[in-house]
Amino acid sequence: MHKPIRPGAPGARRLLAGLIAGPLALASALPAWPQTAKSTAEGIAEYRKLLEDGNPADLFEAKGEQLWKTPRGPKNASLEACDLGKGPGVVKGAFVELPRWFADAGKVMDLEARLIWCMAQLQGLDAAAIDKTPFDRGEMANVTALATYVGNASRGMRFNLPQSHAQERVMYEIGKRVFFYRAGTHDFACATCHGEEGKRIRLQELPNLTRNPGDGVGFAAWPAYRVSAGQMWSMQFRLNDCYRQQRFPYPLFASDATIALGVYMGVNAKGAESIVPAIKR
């Protein structure tokens, strides 16, 4: 049976010295700890990078390509004659120049609005019925897949929305006003979250969309696959959810207000590189 060591005795002092020296010796043998920790943004960026190789958006893109090329609808026609602004059937480079003015429709359209217009004109599908369909169902899910396919064809290209037509400039100004319009139960606007630098929600940094936020950020990242929701989200879907978070009524699909917002954000993103289809948390 060991006798207890009396405090202050030589044995107690040696034991205390050993307890102190041991960890210090171990610490000196370990590699130096990094002086600067990763920022939250860097951690999230690494997380997304790890997921990119298996991005489920690839499946939606493949579905979209099949839908683009397959005859469907009452007219049994494909969408290969659809003009997205670069000429009938041309998808490469179209995404980074939308929304834009379309003379045949007599209005400014974003990608999803134009796709539905082509589905109605070329395939005979009911545009009004598609507009009322939930985002992840039926023909609306097909529109999201088609948008993913078209968007991917411009991956790596730079945004350069046209502003030569008077209505394109009008929509930019309307979009700017909508962006800064405050209302609802929380007195929110798009600008509340995306109108200045250095803001975030929880761990998510919020880009400033009043200017070019940078490559693959904001407008240059949608359509994107939402890991947390297990869904593919188009820009219209993204804007719809933004209105929900602001406690606004849901906007009509492809309404003038949401298209105008797309014009405003897209013009501001001039020169940004598209990474569509992206992957989000």
C-alpha cells in the first residue's frame, strides 16, 4: 500500500515537475499549429468542391438534353428549333445572355419563360397550366431540367446581358426598384440581405448583388442542386424562396417582377463566370 505524498515534500515537488514537463515535452515534439484558421467561407467552398464530382445536377442535365431533343406534346415536336437568342437550336452561349428581348414574343424573357414559350409554340403544350404547376412536378420539373441543360452549355462563359433594346433597359430599372423595395411583415427587401458587403445568415455569406459579386456567385450559380432539399432549383425557384423568406406573397412564375430582377442581377454580374449547374448546401 502506497503512502500518500505530503505536500511540500521532495517527492511531491518531483511529481509536480514531471506533470508539468511531460506535456511540454510532448507539445515541443508536435508540429506547429497553424496560426490562422480557415474562414467559414473557405470551409463551405471546400465542402462544395468535395461534392462536385458527384453533383446530382448531372442527372438533371442529361434529362434536359433528352427533353430538348425528343418530340413531345400535341404537335409531336422537339425543342431543337427553339431560339434562345442565339438562333434556332443554339444553346451554347445563350444562358449568359438571358434575360433578353425576344421580338417574336414581344417581351423580355428569362430562360424559364422562354423555354415555356417554346414548349407552347413548338410542342403545343399549355403554358398557363405549366406556370401553375409546382416546381418539382410534371412539366415544371421538365422546365428545370431543360434550364439545367441549357445553362450547362454555357458553363465557364462570362455573363454579358444585352441592354440595346429599350425594353431591356426598362426591365433593368424595374428590377432595381423591385430589388430595393421594402415591404411585408418584416419590412424586408432583396437589398436587406444582398445590398452591401460583409453580411451573412448563420454560416452562409451573402453576396452583394448590386454589383458583380464575382465568378460563380449569385446569378452565376443558378440553376443549382440544393443538397439540403434534395432538389434542383432554377433561378425562378430561387427567387420564389427568397420571397418566402421575406414573408412576401409568392410571385407568379416568370412574372415581370422576377424577370426584371433577373435582368438587374444579370446585368450587374457582367463579366462573371457561370458555374451552372452549381451545387449548394
